[in-house]
Amino acid sequence: MEILIQPLNSVIYNRNDFDCGEIALNNWLEKTANQHQSKGISRTFVAVDKNNPSKILGYYSLSSSEVCTENFPSSKKLPARVPIVRLGRLAVALNFQGRGLGETLLLNALERVLILSENIGIFAVVVDAKNTVAAEFYGKYGFALFTDNPLSMVILLATIGQLKNQS
């Protein structure tokens, strides 16, 4: 199977059949992702099988933001606020979980952020993990916990560059 990761398009993709086991993530894809995309709030990217491109196997969303650095896990002296990209959602359909698609989506998102950073200032990527299992997943790729929230995590752009060099 050849996986393609493409921008969400409300005409091509069947958002109603997606099921990752988390109702909130299913509902967000079905009801909110396209609205946010059309309003410029976030961008959603979907993973599909090249031979069945209307069926969504997984997705992630990105948006720009800034965060206060007071609770950053870094010991570097930083400005009070820094520009970031927020990984707002990342989900994989139930029948594709545990097969590496989550990693593929995450690495695609981080690669996209590296490309963006060539044109705009980005210091890090921030994600709010849904639970401790998700936090462990992100931790394997270099995301570190904010000191004030056990599920808010950050990865610095420099670390993303190192991940890219390892793969």
C-alpha cells in the first residue's frame, strides 16, 4: 500500500467514515476541520491509500501560535513569548493503529514545519497530548514536557532538524 499525505479537501475525502476510537477526534475531522481550513484557522493533512484516495486513514492539523516560555523545559534564556506551530490534532484510524502510520504523520508534520521555518520565524512545535499514552508517543520523538502541565509538550526546531538527519 502506498500512503499519500495531502491537504484536506471537503469534496474528495470522506470524513464521515473516519474512526480512530476517540469521539472528539472523529467529530473534529467530520464537523470542524474543513471550517477551520476555509477560515484560515488551521490546516489539516490526511493520509490516504493511493488506490483508495477518498478513505482517510489518519490526519493531523497545524496552526500558528505563540507560547509563554516561563514553563518551557529548556534552560536557555528565552524571550517571554516565542512563535510556535501547534500540532492541534493527530489521529489514526483504528484498523491502522500500531502499524507506523502515526509516526509517518508526525514526521510529515515536522518536515512541513521545517519547510515553513525557512520563510517565517518558528521556535518550536507544541502539542497537547490527549493522555499519557499519547505523551509517551510524542516523547519518543524528542518532545519534552512543559513544567506546569504533564500533557503539554514541546519540541524545539533544532531537535526537529536532528530527527530529520537521523531518518
